[in-house]
Amino acid sequence: MNSKDCLTEQDLTLHYYGELNDSRARHLADCQRCTERLTALTAELARLPNPDCRPDALAGVRMA
């Protein structure tokens, strides 16, 4: 596929989170380069630590 049609890093990130529009996502089926880049991005994002997202019960009291 022509590199001008390839997905940007932002597009790949949106695809990872399931937010890329369908017309751009279809490009991945035909482009080996973008598929490889998405695989690399997925591996990088998988290595990031998962933050503790539990709410702090006292946060509201401290803010008030």
C-alpha cells in the first residue's frame, strides 16, 4: 500500500482503543506495514503498568 495512505501513529492508537472509524480501519486488512506497526504498538502498550483506578473514599472530603 502507498505510504501516504498508511495510518498515522494517532490512527493506530485510536484503533488499539477501538475508536478508529471503519473506513480507516479497513486499511489494516490490506497493508502489511500498518499491521506490523499496530502489532508493535500493541506490544508497547501492553508493557505499560496498569494504574490503580479505585476511587479514594476520602478524596471528596479533602476537596470539600
